[in-house]
Amino acid sequence: MIELAEREIAQAVSAALVEDVGSGDITTRAIIPPTATAHGRMVARESLVVAGLAFASAAFRALSRLLKVRELACDGDRVAAGAPLLEVRGPARPLLSAERVALNFLQRLSGVATTTAAYVQAVAGTHARILDTRKTTPGWRRFEKYAVQCGGGCNHRMGLFDRFLVKDNHLFALRKAPEGAIAAAVRLCRQHDPTLKVEVEADTLEQVGEALAAGADFILLDNMPVATLRKAVKLVNGRAVTEASGGVRLDTVRGIAETGVDFISVGALTHSARAVDIALDLVER
């Protein structure tokens, strides 16, 4: 499980507050007296899976140590519409100024978690597990991959540094290798760092066979029709870990899972997740 440090959360929240508040929240300063206090409650306006509460809490606390924040749910919780997620009490000015930044983090990350949970539920009862990809918001990768975990999904590579993944463009660069592009790629990866796993992208059953012969640890079955995926899984027969990828949608993921693949990677978990509807309302004390 990714553990987000307080420091990295604080840094992200600080940058977001600088962007939003800038030289000052002029509307709040004009309207709200300096001594005014308020009590706000964040509420889910739709059913969702929670992720990012620590960011919301940090946003309020960053603007005033006098704000008292209490989280009313936990990351990973499935909550219904109307469920309270967080409450904050104290000086009204910083409470209102931090509102949007707090909501942006919580809505976005909960959206990733909620989308992930839908895919996980869709393949329930099969062997397959749902993976994320590197198609993340720049600067937010660890946060979004954390949210994927909150939704029940698994993380693929964190970046280009923790697993070899030989893709079609790498193979094109090695197309003239005497031993064959896939065999050469796997050999070169093993020579570079024998401690890391090697994954090879395969578009055809012929490439699956070549990846097996080369000793790949993982084979990424890219954009294969379900019938071909089934043949590929049978060909691999447990000799490598299989991962299906490419254009996976919520309405197709079950059929892909039923082919017997080990993992299904879904770029939509992060690049297309909708921010869920969460509101901060001021309430009577």
C-alpha cells in the first residue's frame, strides 16, 4: 500500500493554495468579519468511495491552526449519498478560503477510487485483478495511484524505473537484431539489471510465443480481441504473468477477465475518472 507522507501532502496542498488564494481571498475579506466563526461539513452528494481526506484536512489546517478538523469517514470507505465525510470549525475566513482546494483534492481522488471500485466489482469472482497505468495527472501520480488502491485496484509500475516494459517502439528500434527484437530486448534488459522483472508487450500470438521463449516474466497482451486473449492465456499456460491492456471499458472488462488473464490494466482509472460530487455546507453549530 502506498503510504503518503505528511510532507508530500503538505507540499501539494501548499502549492494548490498559492495557486488559488494568491495575494488573498478578496471576496471573503470584503464580506466576512475577521472575528466571525463557522462550522462546515463536507457531505457526499452521491454514492462514492472515499480517497483524499488527509489532503482536505491539510488544506484547512494550512490556513489556520485555529481550525479544528474532524474526519468522519476513512479513505477506502464506500459511502452513500448524504454521508458526512469531514467537519471543520473555527475562524470563518480561512475555512472559506480553503474550501475549494480541499474539495478539489477530495473530489478528484475519490473519483479515481470510485471508478476503480466499479471495475473491481465488474470482475468480481474471476481470477483477474485491476491495474492502473502511468496515464496520470503530472505531479499527482502517487496520489492517484493511492486512490486506485483505496478503490480496490492494484498499482502497475510507479514509473520508468521499477520494471522493464518493452513496448512496440522499443521493438521497432531492435527490428534488425539477428536474434529477433523480443529476444534481444529481454537479453539486454537482463544484462542491464537482472534483479528487475521484464515485461514484454505482444500484439500477436506469434509475439507471445517469442516472449515466452525469451523468458519474459510478464506478457502484456495489447489490444487483443477476447477470442485471441483466450488463446494467448492458453498458450502461456502459467509460464508468465499475463496482463490484458488497450481500450478496456467498464462494459467490456468482464469478458476480458473471463479469458483467464491475471491482470487487466485500465488507463481510464486515472485519465478519465470523473470528479465525484462532494459539497461543503456551513451549518448551525
